[in-house]
Amino acid sequence: MDYFLSISQQYFYSGMVVLFLLAITTAITLAGNTEILRNYKTGQPLRYGGNLSDALIRIPKRCKPAKQKMRGVWVATIANIDFHKHKKRTSFQKEYLEMVNNLAKNNFNAVIFQIRPTNDAFYKSELNPWSRYLSGKEGEGISGFDPLKFMTEEAHRHGLEFHAWLNPYRVTGKTPLCKKHYLETLDPKNFARKHPEFVLEIPLDDGNYQLILNPAEPEVIKFILDTVKEIVANYNVDAIHFDDYFYPYKDIGDIDKKSYAEYNPEKLSLGDWRRKNVNTVIKEVHTFLGSLEHKVQLGVSPFGIWANKASNSQGSLSNGTQSYYAQFADSRRWVKEGWIDYIAPQLYWEFKHDVAPYAALLDWWVNVARKTKVKLYIGQSAYRLGSTGAWKNSNELLDQLRYNSKYKTVKGTILFSYTSVFHPKNKCMKQGIKKLLKAISK
């Protein structure tokens, strides 16, 4: 046996030792940059998957959002959640300018403004009537003023992207009136009033009704596409943005059975057929936007659970409502097929949530978006700070932002919503937002 190593062998083994030491050092460094996330009250480690997994959550100690990442805020106009009704141009402009000034000076770079909350418009349109949430009465705008033209120009002047947020199907979220009587309250220009045959009436458990445009109807699909075409033809928006409302969260039974019989030549199952209807809108809008000479993104913000692993082998470690089966929104496929430019799942739960644990869901979405061209933004719930349970921890949202920063695949965050960020309603929310804004400003 030769007890002496050749020069080449010596270099080889010394190199291996160096690599080994580097690996150990890197592991120690990585471990030193993270910590176990703990219950803010008891100090006990938090479980990664709620009651579905005993693994623990390891989280970066610091969070430094990259400057190029999306830092957006939703502005909800439905029920005037984040923006008041206005009769005069001057008052509208004053409120909006305060909004974009607040966003810009706090290092946000995008405003996601709801311009079409209920089959209506915050812009001049031949297809949709002025929104009741703009002036107080559907069909009445602000004399001599185009809000969307002003909003896009001012957003860009303040260094913000303007994402035009549309709900494609909603006629009304909740009303005590039956379809016939509610449609009579709408402006004659409203597509739903002109075409009651295309409106689905969904009875709710409390005796009220929800009304949506029937996603199966070819005329509805055309109308949604025409609405998008009108917006991008007349306004310099950076994105068309759909939210999580496709088919309703409420089980609709067989109220669309007539359409199912008429528009199902492939004899798909009811679930697959409904998913195909929604897919068609997503694909057609994406194809149209992709044909433009200037870039307009298509973004979707779906419900945060696509499917539970117990129901679908490709699903997440969760046990909540499943958008794949409830809203028939195949958001995973939209990412894999590249039918959208970005996705912003609404992860509105806390780390310790038993059936929708934040860390497990975030990881699932990272795995879906990884190695695709679709940008992953995370929708986060500023509005829940100070409400119940773990949300009474003012660090909850900041910890979520820290967890997001583990992954290069996570390209940013969008907060719901503006009022909670800039007019927090409780002490915990005020403290939590202050910490969040400090992190975002770095």
C-alpha cells in the first residue's frame, strides 16, 4: 500500500476539505440568519401546517424587500370601502391625490384601483354605466370629468403603476330583491338589465340573493372581452386585474343547467365545464392583451387555496374552501400555461391557522410559480390586524413579509386594503402597519 499521495491527489483532497468547510460554514450562516417562529403569547414554536403538520417554521431574521419588487395596495370601491362617493371633480381629485401621495412617499410602486366593482364603471364607457359608488347613483358621473384618465396620469406622475381592477361577473354581491326587481334598479345601459336572460340568481342562506353574469354564455364572454378592449383603447393602464370572484363561493346547484345542455359539445363534467368557461375568459383576455403594441399585463388575485391535498394530489397542505371546486377557478393551470402575467393569491390567514396555514400555502404557491414566466405576488391582509387570535400580534404581517423574503420566486406583495394601511382603525393595526411600512421603505 502506498502511504504517500501524489501532488494531484493532495490538491484534490485539500480541495474537498475546503468545499466541505465552505458547506458547513454556509449551513451555519444560513441557520444564523433564520430563527424558529414562535407564538407571540406563549413563546411556543408554531407548527408549519397548523393541525396538519408538526413541522416547525423557520423564518429569516430580517426582511429587506428588493426595490424592483411589487409593492402594491388594493383600493376597493365596492361599498366605498376605500374611496368615497363624489359629486364634484375637485373633491374626487383631492382624495385621489392624497392617496397617491401617501403611496409614493411610503415606497409603494403600484395602485390596484377597482374601476368596475359591479358591472359598472369609474370611467367613460359605451358599455358600462357610471358606478353608483362613484357619484351615488348608477348612470350618473361627475360632470365634465373622466376619473380614470386623471387617475392613470397622476399615478404615473407619482411613479406608480396603475392596475385597473375589474370584477368580470358580479352584478350585485347581496340584495334582498329578486332578480327581476333588482335589475329594475339598474341604469338602462347596464348589460345585466338589457340581458336578464344572461343573469344567474343565487339564493343565499339568509334569504338574500346574489346576481352574476352567467360565465357560460358566449355573449357574456364577448362583453367582458369588449369591456377590456374599451379600457385599454382609451386609457394608459399598466394592467388588467381580476379578483377572486368567478363562480360564487355559494353552491349554485344546477341553476345553469340550460347552458350546460346547450354549450357542452365535449360532454364535460359539470365542474370541468364551468372551469372551461372561466378559462375561456382568462385565455381570450390574455391573447388580446398580448396582441397589443404596448405592454398591458393581465393579473389575477385568486382565493388563496387552489385545492386541498386531501382532495387533489396536486393541492396544498390545507383544509379550507377550494377555489378549483367552489369558484371553478383553475388558477394553478393559468400559471402553468402562462395565460397570465402575474398571480397574487389572497393569503389572508395567519401562520398558526389550523386549516389554512400561511407558511404551507406560501410554499405551495412558490412551487407552482417556480420555473414559469408568471410573476408571483402575495396578497396580504392588512385589514385583519388587531381582529382576533394571532392577528392581535402586531408582528404578524411583518413576519409574513419576512417569510416571503425566503424566496426569489416571490416578486412582491399587495396589501388589502388602502384604508387599513393609511387609516388603521385599532392600536394593533397601527403598530403593525408602522412596522410593515418601515420594512418596505428599506
